[in-house]
Amino acid sequence: MIFNFFKLLLAGIYLFAGASKILNLYLFKATILAYYSFLPELLALFIAIVFPWVEILAGLSLVLNWKTKYSSGFLFLLSLFFFAQIILNYSNILPYGCGCFGFGGPEKISLYHVFRDFSIMFLAGFVCLSEWKK
């Protein structure tokens, strides 16, 4: 029972994160370019279009109990990637915020972001391990 709660919590986090990016496509593209200024604009736009849908599909997979081993593994790797990006950008000021759950004005990456992303990564790791032990 508690495992199902954690699985749905992880799914909800990524469903919300994906939806917030879809609703602000150009701000998401600008955020990607803030992290990776070397990327061509067209590639950043492609990532901004595709990436949120991948997050949503992985979250839906957990909700619908379809291919949960793979989607939980993917979300763990994605969470690990996001955690690494937050660590690399710690104390930097990003023009539209970190871009994880929406966009605002300039935001300094702080310990709050590090702890939040670590918690999500830990949750994703727990769900992933639990799914692969089944």
C-alpha cells in the first residue's frame, strides 16, 4: 500500500513537471539554452517539444501499471541527471528559474533545489528498486 503511494507520488511529480513545460514551450527552450548555451536553438526547441511528453508518458506508465520497471528506471536516471544539473549550477542565477516545475523570474539555485532534487531522485530510486525486485 505504501509502495503504491510512493509510485503515484513519483508519477504525479513527473506529470506535473511535464505539463508545466508543455504550457510554456518557449520558456522551457530558453531555460535549456541557459543550462547549455552551446546547443543550437533548433535542437533546444526539439528537446523542449519532445522532453515534456516523455516525462508525462513515463508518469502515466506508472499510474497505469504498464511497463513500470522500465518507466521507473527511466525516471530514476532522469532524476539523477536533474540532480547532477542542479549540483553543477548550484549558486548560479538562472534567468527563468531552474525550469523543473514552471518558470518565473531570475532564481538562484540554492540548497532548497539540491534537497528537492535529491529527494525526488531518492524516491525514484526506491520505486525503481521496488519494481525490479518484483
